[in-house]
Amino acid sequence: MKKIITLLCSLCLAVVAYAAPGKIADITHAELSAAVAAKSAVILDVNGSDSFAEGRIPGAVDYIATKAKLAAVLPKDKGALVVAYCGNEYCSAYRAAAVAAIELGYTNVKHYAPGIDGWKKSGAKVEKS
């Protein structure tokens, strides 16, 4: 009986974790390229610090290295564009950064689904450390 209750509690927690805050809207490559050129977005790279150093979308912030102080990295304007991305369209790690921004009150949080792989395949420039 204890195992069943533990299993049910675990399932409930998993459902809650994935249910909130819901679907994160995607941003297109063209929209993100324009935001990068205009420097009008905060871009959160969740690929890890090694990958970040090897190549990232220009202006991106290393989410893994800054997540403890994310509020200080994000702008005061809660309506500012915040974009999270990871490796490619099959990766869901971006959600951690997107949800963190939403929980801080940001209302214009988007997901760049192609990730760094798609950015590179498009021929767009990357920054390296």
C-alpha cells in the first residue's frame, strides 16, 4: 500500500511540474535574428558552460552559470523579450530557463526550437569564448 501511495504522489508531482506554466510560445528564426540584430532580447542558453564557450547565439547568457542570479541578469521591464534555447528541436532543457523567467514575472518568454544546432545550420554567426 505504501508503494502505491508513493507512486501516486510521484505521478502527481510529475504532472504538476510539467503542467506549469504551460506551452512556451516559439519564436521563429527570422524573429530571433531581428531581435539579436536589434539587441532587443535577453537570450538564455541552457546547453551548459562548455557548449556555451564553444558557440552560442550572439548576446546569449549562460543560463547554467547565471541561474542563481537570473533576476539580476534579466531587465527590469517584465514585458521584455526573453528567449530560451537548448541544443535542437528535440531538447526540452530550455523549459527550466523559460519557467524561471516566467516565475520571476516575465510575460514575453519564447522558445527558439531549432536551438544552437538550427542556428548554426542556418549559417547565422555564433559567438565563442
